[in-house]
Amino acid sequence: MEFVIKKHKSSSKWKNTASLEAQFNCHVIFAGPNKTPWNIEPHRTETNWAIVVKNFCNP
């Protein structure tokens, strides 16, 4: 995750880090190698964990 932060933190889309982290954690816990690619999307704004999981990591 550190690499991703360093590489993209200057992007204008890098504002909702809580949502990015929730998506990442959801993919790590539930998707693993079974979902490719992991669509970690900065425009997603929902950070409620239950909603993130319910929507397959990309609410």
C-alpha cells in the first residue's frame, strides 16, 4: 500500500483514502486471486464496511 500512496498521492482523485482502504481491505479479505483485476476506484465514496462488502468491494 505504501507504494500506491507514494505513486498516486498527488492525484486530484486521491481524496477519499478511507474508501480506497475499505476497497483494498475487502479485496484482500474476500476476493484474493479469484477476482482480477481488483478495481480500487478513487471515485467511490462509500466507506461503510457492510455496504462495501455487500457490493463486492466496489460500492
